Amino acid sequence: MTRALAPVRVIKYTLAVIRGTEWTRSHGTTVLAVRRDDRTALAADGQVTLGDTILKQGAKKLRRLSNGQVLAGFAGTTADAQALFTKFESKLQEYRGNLERASVELAKDWRTDRVLRRLDAVLIVADARHVFLLSGNGDLIEPDDGIIAIGSGGPYALAAARALVAHTTLTAAQIAEQAMQIAAGICVYTNDQIVLEEI
């Protein structure tokens, strides 16, 4: 007898930093997405840590996918994230660049596939209209305010970005960069070597 799985659904979520026991393991990573005025910016720091040791200062945690129309960033194990990026890019090709559909299908596969289910990473994916957080639990979360952050410095970057959106006229890219600098000044697992992409 086969059991039907509950369908994956897009959740509109106000608090966009997930801090469950699974996700707090991602030290050395902060990734932030900011949507403002029809522009989306994704920023990540470059620090990689193993325990209490900094292994790398300039890691690349962001990628452009689908001919540069989609941005993706990760927190978690690098090899697992690379596997997910490859799988996600194939979903984007299959669904002709439709970010929402590709995200739903990846979330379904990630939750149900034996191999994918073991991958230890969280993704933020974005295009000019949408920002989503994807996890191996089948979560597909779209923040209400267009701001989302993951990783150990995520709460600091999220708080800073929300304050900057509320009290400045800065662009999405400027907000993302400033918020990441603030997070780097607070979180010991986040450095100030920020990589920024915008669409």
C-alpha cells in the first residue's frame, strides 16, 4: 500500500530566519536576500569555519542560474549545496525559468528522494519578482517583506536589513551590503568579504 504525500505548498512567512536545531549548525555562513523597488539583491560573506577555526576567507556562496535570471545562495555543506544547485538548475531548465514552479518541484524531490533527503544545506533562490527559502524538510518559504536570511549571521543581517528598509531610501543592493557589514561586526562566524549579486 502506498501512502500519498502531502503536497508542498508555498508558505508566506513573516519571520524569515529559521533557527531550528538542524539549521543552526551552519557556522561561517550568512546569506541575505533583499527585494526593493523591483530589484533583488543577494549577498553572502566569504568565511568558512570548521569548529573554531577559520579555513577560508573568500568562499563563493552565491551563483547565477538560468542565464543570469536567477540568483541562489546556500548555507550548509558545500558539496551538498553544489549538488542542490545542479538539481535546481535542471528544474529551472525543465520549467523554462519559472522560479516558483522549479522551487516547488525541488522541494518535493528534496523531501521525498532518499539521496537528496540526506543533503545538509539550505538555499535562498530569487529572481526579479520572488525570493524563496528551500530546505530538505520540504519547506518553501516566501517572506512577506521580501527580506530573508540564513546562516549563523542571518538574524543580525535580517534585523539590519529590515531597519534599513524602514528608515532609509537605499537600494536593495545598498541595503544588502550594509546589513551584511553589520552582521559581520556582530557574528564571529561572518566576515566582511561580501559578495553581492543583483537582478
